[in-house]
Amino acid sequence: MGIKLSRRGWNNVIIIAVVLFIAMIQFPDLIRERFGTDDRSSSPVLQSLLPEQAIVSRLVLPQHVITSLDGQWVAEPRMEEAPQTIVEHWQSISGTTVDEDMMAQLKPQLSTPVTVEVWLQAAEEPVRVTVYQLPQFWLLSSWQGAWLAITVEESYLFPN
């Protein structure tokens, strides 16, 4: 017992099937959007200070300049800690994104900033990172211009 459909009838069946298929694929996103069950919005957003594949070639800190010479890291003036460790710290920094409202609240607490230049191998200009030290955390401007909050010891960023 088969159903005989005209050409127009089969076209309608195909159109309805395609629409149902698309709706089925979009349904989970629609539910997430409608009812706010997106996991990403409930947790703080971590962002990298530098581009993901960036390779640091030179790091200009307030007290030191660390440069890669023939695969070796050299610091001027010399420092106690291995220069490579400090470069690795700066290359791997990720922090919690600070929105504009929070920055407006923090603005009165901000002291004089420190600027750090991070020279990347593939770039003509350095990434200039503005750094503020607050009692509980550090505020750093990322390569994309976003403000990041990180909690580390001062020696993690700036060697003695």
C-alpha cells in the first residue's frame, strides 16, 4: 500500500524534511540562548595576555631588559633568577577579563602604571602592556586591549 504523490507533493515533503532537519540542528542552541544555560557565561572568562602562538624575542621590564641571543636569554643588568623563567612567565600569563563597569570602580585605586614592552618574533612593534598593582591582584592590558586581573607574587612578573 504505497502513497502516490505528485511531483509537487514530493517537493513539499523534501522541503518540510529539510526545514525539520535544520530546526533539529538549531534546537540546542536556541534552548541555550533562550534559557541561559550556557556554561561559559557562568564562569569567569580567562584570556591570554599575548597572542596564543606568540614567541617572545625581547622583554623590556622597568629594571631589566631580557633579550634572546643565539637561543640564550641574557638579562641586562644581570639578575638572580634565570631570565628564561621570567620570559616564560610573561608568555604564559592568562587572567580574568575585567569589564568596563569593574574598571570604573577600580579607577580610584589605581596608582602610577608600569609599562612593559614584549617584543614578539613576527611583529614590527612591541606589545605594550600597562601594569597596575593593586593590593589583591595585578591589572594588565592584553594585546587585544582588554584588562586582565591576575594574582601572582611580584617576583613572578618583575625579578629582584
